[in-house]
Amino acid sequence: MSSSDSLILALDAMGGDDAPAMVIDGAALALERSSGIRFLLAGDENRLRPLLARHGELEKACELLHTEEFVSGDAKPSVALRQGRNSSMRLVIDAVRDGRAAAAISAGNTGALMAMAKVVLRTLPAIDRPAIASVLPSRQRPVVMLDLGANVDCSAENLVQFAVMGEVYARAVLDVEKPRIGLLNVGTEEVKGDNVVREAATLLRDSPLDIDYAGFVEGNDVIDGVVDVIVTDGFTGNVALKIAEGTASLYADALRNAFRGSLRGKLAYLIGRSALGGLRAKFDPRLYNGAMFLGVNGVVVKSHGGTDAIGFAAAIKAAVDIARRGTNERIIEGMAALVTEPDPAETAAR
């Protein structure tokens, strides 16, 4: 397949705790699983070439964008924006802006990546602030949650925009025909929550949007999967995500220690190994890796910085799905419906 009919993805090869080896191994794995993709690899060619030599097919599907500069994990976003114009992170975002790549994927500094994406790509029409969205496991089926840390303080209008973007994202990535949307709150009663959340609820109920707004949901509803899209501010979303990740890690370690701690535990593991394997496959956090910056005028996917090749491959797959299903175009359509004034006769009829 020629590059003219391939989906080209730009990878920040120097972003992440175990980069660039993790990025290269993840790209090789993604190439095996997704047909018709090619890569622009931004990073130090002297470090990338030996790694690519271990993956013949990947090497043929890559073009290198050489730079020795990269954004460190502790760099301030403002400093990275000013001084990182030739960094591997900036080069992949520039590639999306210039139309050379359909998406940019990085496991680097989240704040710097968001700052660069907002400045270089700008935001979509009618979007005030981008949001970080990701897919999380639940008891029923995966759910979309946003914002996961881009905006600490949000207005009611911001939350409504997040709802529109999250609804489109759920349809594009989860194949849910009519996603149910919930506002995360401290209770489900209409009087609960602060003024911002209550106002957002009113705006969603009264808007002309063709969406299924289910009302307020609580923290346990996220795990129960009672809705498809959970909308909240970045402060709450990031705290909830970190607690969920930490709890999952706690239980995984406890289970592992229980099986290793005694002969009975080892025998129990041997008996239930197949069932445990299925459980691990369903809730493996690496398979849910890849958060999209919804609202910027281009596809930018943030991978967890501490992930491995399996997790980075999952982030690449998320970018492929988002790009191929026209997520941004759908968001523009949804926002157009939001800002369009409803017909007075229709409003009176309702």
C-alpha cells in the first residue's frame, strides 16, 4: 500500500518514561494490528535507527523527523511553548497542522502537549476550552469521561461543550448510537451540587441538542456504567481518574501477593488461571490508554507517560479510530446545533 492511501500518524518518539524504545515497540505492535497506517517519527535519528532495525516492517513504514530536542517531563508548559519549537513534541503537532499527519500521539508532558496543541492547532469553532477525554472500563460497557485535567475551573457553558464533545466521541469510538450523558455530582437530586453544575444541567435540559441527557450521576455510577459519557471539570475528573488507577493497582498487588504468599494460594492460581486471565484482559489499564484532546482543531492523543508498548499501541489505535471516523467534523456539527437559535414556533410547541 502506498503512502497516498495510508493514514499517516506522527509519533513523539522521545516522550514517555521509557522512550524511545517503548514508542518504537508500540508502533511495531500497532502496525501488526491496524492495516493501512504509516508513521512520522520525531526524535533523535541516532537513537531511533538501531531500534527500527529490529522491526523490518516498521522501518519501511516510517519517515524520520530528526531532532535532538525533546520536552522533559517536568518542563513548565509556558517554557516548553517558547523554547521547544524544534522539540519532538512540537514537530508532531506541526505535522498535524500542516496536513502531513492525521494525528499526533505523545506520551510526554501533558501540560506542554496541551499548550502546544492549543496554540498551534487552535480550537474548533464555538469551543472555548479543549478537554481531555478517555475511555474507562465499567461493569456494563466502557464509558467516556471528560475533562480529565485540562481545565481546573469550568463554567456551565464549558461543561455543556464537554457534553457535546463527549457524546460525539462516544459515538465515534464506542459505536454507541445514542450515548447517555451524565453530569458528575455529589448526588442525583436536582438541588445537589454547586451553581455551575446545576446551571449546566439546566442548559443541557433546555438546549436544542439532539442528545440523551440522563441528569446527575454520582461517583459509583461511573463504575456501574449507568451512562455512556461522564462530564465533569478537570480538577474532579483528574482526581477521580487517579483514585481509580490507584485502587486498581492496589487490588492487583493484593491479589498477586495472595497467590504468591502460600502453597494454597499458588494452587488456587493454577486452578483459576484461565478465569483470571480473562479478568486481566478486560480490566488491563493499558488497553484503555490514549486520551484525546477534544476541541482542538486536529487529532492529538496523549498516552500515559509510564505505559509500555502494549499501552502505546492502544493509544495509536485510539488515534486511528478518531481520525478515520471524522470525530472533529462531528463535533463541529454538534456545536453548530448548540449555537443555532431554536425556532420560536418549535419552542412554543414544546
